[in-house]
Amino acid sequence: MIDHIVIIKFSETTTQEQLAEVCARYKALKDRIGGIVDIQAGINFSEKSQGYQVLLSVRFENRAALEAYGPNPDHQAVAAFIRESGRVDSIVLDIEI
């Protein structure tokens, strides 16, 4: 299995409502994209985060599912919403478990 983890920093003008909507739209991908085993999303509450506010995590059956996920139109729509909501930076990790 593959874990795909993204942490995102947003602009100071991004609202809590927008952050919550990012999480909701991301979680909805589970029912729209094949190969997803589990999906998690949440807003950070720790002050140790260096300004990163949202964590998105998805577990895939295999690397092929991860590769198909990137260009998927439903994933691209969520990625566009993240950018529109004020994404400043993100860190992505992909690990095999």
C-alpha cells in the first residue's frame, strides 16, 4: 500500500470555512476515485506546524492507483479549489507501507 500525505500552508486571508471546505472536498474523493483504501483530512491545531494548516492523507492500494490519482479530473478539481483558497506552499510525501 501507498500513503500519500500532503501538508498545506494557506494565506493569512484564507478563512476557517475555506479550510473546512478543502477538507470536505478532499474526503469526498474516496467515493469518486478507484484504488483509494482510506482518506483523511483535517485542520491543524498545533503551534509546532511552522504555519502549515491542513493535512491531507490518502492510502492507495498500490503505486498504479497513486499514479492514476494525479491526473484524475476529480482530484484536479480539488487541487484547483485549494489553489483558489489561497495555497501558499505544500509538502508532499509518498511512502510505501
